Amino acid sequence: MLAISLLMVLTTATGVPALMAPLGASCYLVFAVSGSPFAQPRSIIGGHLVSTAVGLLVLALAGPEWWAMGIAVGLAIVAMQLTRTDHPPSGADPLVVLLMRPDWLFLATPVLLGAAVIVGTALVFNNLRPGSGYPKYWRG
């Protein structure tokens, strides 16, 4: 609740989108199963950046065609595996890109800003809970 609310406050205050739907799924992982490899900072931030970049590249090369959506998601999965930034919610990022058709600044906001706010909120929240430590590790 805190992470998404903060992103909406930032969006309202600046007029710049700081939120996209897949970040809601990222919140589930980071707050409900924070020990999961998929919930670690490298996976959240890297996964969203890698997958969105793949989506933007496919959009630039193929346009928002129906068949490009499947290719973009498949390539994003491979790219996350190769970079060890696996984050299942990021698999939706190329779909968001091909449906919205944003420019490359989309990588900065909402993607990087949104992922960083979620990780920052998780660092505070998860480490205030007794018996919890977040992150479990920084590297993949």
C-alpha cells in the first residue's frame, strides 16, 4: 500500500507517470515473499529495465503488431535469464510498451523510478518487521 501510494503521490505532484500495472505484482513479491529470488533488488530493478528495453526495441523495429507482442515477451524472458534479473511481473512490461507506445524516456519513469521506490520502501518496511531482513542478497 505504501509503495503504490507513494508512486501515486509522485505522479500527482509532478504530472509524470511513476506507476505501471506490473509494479503492483512486484509489490506482492517484495512484501509477501521478500525472501524469494524474484523479490530481490537486482531482479526487481533489473528485470523491469531489461524487459522494458526489450519491449521498446521490438516496438522500434516491428511496431505495435499483434505478433510482435509474443516475440517481445519471449525475448524479454530470455534477456532476463541471460542477465540474471528474473522477475516474473516484468514479463508484462513489453505488453505495456507495445500497447502504450511510449518513447525511451519510459525507462526512466515510470520503470526505473517505480522499481526504485518499491525497493526503497521494501528496504524500510521489511527491515522494521521482527525477524525479517531484506534484501537476502544484492547480486544474482
